[in-house]
Amino acid sequence: MDTTIAHDNQPTPPGAETFPFQAEMKQLLDLFIRSLYSSKEVFLRELVSNASDALDRLRFEALTQPGLRSDADPEIRLEADPQARTLTIVDNGIGMSREEVIANIGTIAHSGTRELVQKIKESKSSEQALALIGQFGVGFYSAFMVADRVTLVTRRAGSEAATRWESTGDGTYTVSPASRDRHGTALTLHLRPVDQDDGMPDFTDEWVLSGIIKKYSDFVRYPIRMQVTREEVERDEQGKPKPDAPKKSIVEDKTLNSMKAIWLRKPQDVKEEEHHDFYKHISHDWEKPLKTITFSAEGRLEYRALLFIPSRAPFDLHLFGAEGGLQLFAQNVKIVERCEDLLPRYLRFLRGVVDSSDLSLNVSREMLQQDRQIAQIRKGLVKKVLDVLVEMQEREPEAYRTFWKAFGRALKEGVTSDYEYREKLLGLLLFESSADAEKQTTLKEYIARMKEGQQDIYFLSGESRALIESSPHLEVFKAKGLEVLYLRDPIDDLMVHHVSEFDGKKLKSAANANLDLTGKEEREKERKEAEAGFAELFKAMQKRLDAQVKEVRVSSRLTVSPVCLVGDGAMTPRLERLLAEKRGPSQRRILEVNPEHAVLKQLKALFDQSKDDQRIGDYSELLLGQALLVEGSELPDPTRFSQLVSELMARA
């Protein structure tokens, strides 16, 4: 293919006509140059994408117009001239006529992606829609981020005439006749001076160009080639360099992209090792993934996804600002490195790519025009991932336990935020339980083990399993043989605060004041009988503890311990402590006492004997402090508690 184009700095060629850009064009060019793109290197991604579109369009039109077929292999070439400070992007695609040059490049309204997508929507057939492929989008103007002057020479397939377009981005452009041996387009950028501080590396350097292509356009379906020069020394029969042999410069073609979009291949045609290698490439993780998820959607919006569940959690998974998101491609061209909108926050541990040819983009490929499309993809991805996790839980329990250990806490975040999939997420949760000291259980398994007549799922939160198991709140559950879930992660308290039931069964804290294990009527009868004779003592205790305690009453849950604290609100004690650190609401709880315990019997005897409000109050403070310590809460006044303990010991 002929790749010679004007690399010159010649005056305006004969027959050239000068045209003004539309009124707002100068402002738009300033926007492109100064603020639209986060990195100047994306200009190459845009121009390569345009060249790839032109090759696509030629392939399509040649199906119905055999005369457009070419013997030349479709390709995109980069030609760099360090001396002239130019970079040329050449393709042998469909090319453009003079009228198309003016319509597609000279007028931004005609080149805008928004209008292109609107035309596709209005087209009555797929043929009309595909005929629009290859038109230059506004990404063409990204060339002015790195170039003082842009020159284009193009010839439409099926035509003998070529057209030259040139502009310095100052508000006008020129169009003139040109010559070109074959169809296609050659775009020459007269580069600005190298300025590393301003994000302007040497865009004529082989390694710079190779790195950009690898980063953004590695999976473009056509080869992106560049001539490179390497030095070689003559070698002997053993392959060793001959002493004092002169070096030879060898010029050869180098293909810069792999053209292997692994997610576009059928899953059964891809080896497991290939998936693992690709995962390591995009995640920089040296371990193979725990699970590979392939997914394709067809219909109104078509896309493909290749997702990976890592085998271990990154160190920053639960840190504020931890990055997530999938790589987003449009027609094999990467447009977003980390698209966080593709997945909810609680699935941020997933790695992978999503590719769609239907995405609607606005003036920059970095900014998505219609959130509705991303929302639709997001919904499909979430459903697929959760379905895979359900299947893994049922069929690969060992693998799922590995997953849960690494990412279970993230799924719990989803329970508090994802209302649509809350029930499915709840089914994926694993809990420690009083039923088994070694194996975690699901809510579904808990329900299957519930005793006859049991209507609720019971849980208790605490800092450790040992602390929970020693809690006085569990005494009645142990006595009745009722299973209790142990919630050790702080997020568990927030989670159960947002969840009232699962599969028709209510979730209730073992520390809830309104717990009913015996039947309301029977419970009230037992309480009244037990409280007989304690009314005056409880009033004295309430008088001292009124600032911290809502009520003092007889407990129906204690069998061994003297006291415990229960709440009649929705918050667990630990959640209340967490909120208190951020000045959240606090609640006065109920102090339940065990009238059969020796301490309470002794306290009642002391009260009946002397009615000493001071001593009764001091002992009441000690009992409240004991209840707080047992549940893992902080004492309101540790110094005061220490003094009371010392006084009690001195009396002994």
C-alpha cells in the first residue's frame, strides 16, 4: 500500500479553498485542547479507532459492491518522523470524498457522535445503520491537543480523486485536490515540542507509541503496524557475535497490538490458562482467579463481559477511597480504565472487561452519554454475578468458603444498600452459630433446623465468639436448645438494622427487651409473680440509675447471671456505640435482674433491713457496670466503678 503523503510545510496547494469552521468551533477546539481529555495520549486511541471504523465500513460496503474489494490486507500504520516532528496514522479503509470531508470534518454538528447515534436510531434497516460506520467523530479533533497543524489526505474507495484537508485549529481549514495511489486515509500530525511536565512525551518514539497502543488499542481487530529499526551483529555458527563485526541496521515491520480480544471468543475455545494469564495482565495479581465469569447479552443492548473473582482480597478493599470498576471497551477500544458505574460498590472486588458496540458516547469517549445504557449493563452484570455466587455456594462449597473469607464483608455492604437484590444477598451470607463451633451456616440452613413452633431467627452480636458465648443473654436459649447466630463483624450490626426478616422469618436480637420465648401471657404471669416483693427495691435502683437505665425489671432470660441489659429499640448495643462515636442517638435500655441469683437475694435482704438508699444505689451502679462489661460496652465512669469495687472489697 502507498503510504506517501504530504509531510511538507509547503504553502497552500493550488486549487485550495479556505472554509471557516462553524461559529462555535474555535471554542470547542479550545475545550478539546485544554480540558476535555484527562491525558493527551488518548488522541492516538481516537485516531486509531477512526481508522478501524473506516476499515469496518469498507468491509461492509464491499459485500454489496464487489468493485470496492481490495487485494491489500486491511491494516493501520503509524509513521513517525523524529526530525520533522510528525506522526502519521494511515489506513486502507473506505476513505472520504471531498463532500464527505467537508461534511464530516468541517462541520462539528455532522461529525458529532450524538447525531451519528440519532441517525442509527432513525435508520429503518441494519444496512442503513452499518453504512454510518467509519464517519469521523469529534474524537478527530483530539489531534489538536498534540499538534500545531493537522493534514489529512484521503481517497474514497471506488473513486480516483483524492482530497487534502488541513488546519491549524485557528478557526479555518483548507480543502484542495490531492493525489493518492489507493483508497484510504493518511492523517499527519505536526507535533508540538516535547514537554514532559505538560504531558507531552515524544510521540515519535517507538516505545511511547507502542505503550499507548498496548494500553488502549491492543484488542483492535486490525493489525496496527510500524516500521522499526534494530541493530544486529553478524554471528558465528554457535550464534555468538563475531568479534569486531560491524553492526547492521535492519528495518522491519512490527505489529503493535495483539488483536486478541479474548472476551469475544467462545468460552469453550479459550483455555483456562489463557483466562488466567489475561486476569493477571489486567489485575496485576500473581495468583490465579478463584472464578472466571463469561457473559454475553443480546437484544436491544448487546455487550460481552469477562469477569474474574480474585482468590484473595486486596489490602485496601475496605479502605475509604479503594478503587473498583471494570475496564470498559467499545468495539474493542478501551474507553474507560475503571468504570465504577458498571458495578455497585459492594462488588468492587471484581476484575474484568465489558465490551459493547452499542454504547452511546458524547464528545469524549471518556464520558458516557446515556446513563440508561450503563444502568442496563450494570443490572445484567449484577444478576449474573449473584447467580454465579449462588451456584458456587450450592455446588462448590469449599470454593465459596474461600470467597466468603475474602469478600463476605463486601456482600454484607450490599444488604444495606441494594434493595432489589437484598433477598438473594441474604441467602449468600454465612454466619457463625451456636449449632456448630467449626462450620458457618446460611439463613436457609438455620430455618431448616428451627424447632417446631419457632417463628424467629435469633442473633447476638459481640467482639468475639468467646465473648458472645459467655453472654448472659444466651442463658435461656441454651436452656431451651434454641440456635443463635453469632455476629462478630461490626458491619453485621448495621446490616441487621436494615433487615427485618428473611424468607418470612423475622430476625430478632437475643438482647431485645421484647423477646418472647414462652408466650406473652405466660411470660407476663411469671414476671408478675417474680416481681412480687421487688417493687420498692426496683424503685430505689431506678432512682440511682435513671440517667442510664429506662427500667429495672425481672428477667425471664437469665438462669445463671445476676443482671443483663436489653434494649427495646432497633439498634444493637454495638451499633449504638458506633453511632455514639459520631454523635448518633443513644437509648436508655432496660436492666433485667435475676431474682434467683444470690447477689439479688442479698441485695433485697439488705434493702428490707435498712432501706439504705446510698448503699443500694452504689450496688446498683456496680450491677450496671457488670452488665456493661459483660456485653463488651465501655463504662460511663471507670474511675467511679473502680472506687465502688474497692469499697465493696474493703467491707468484705
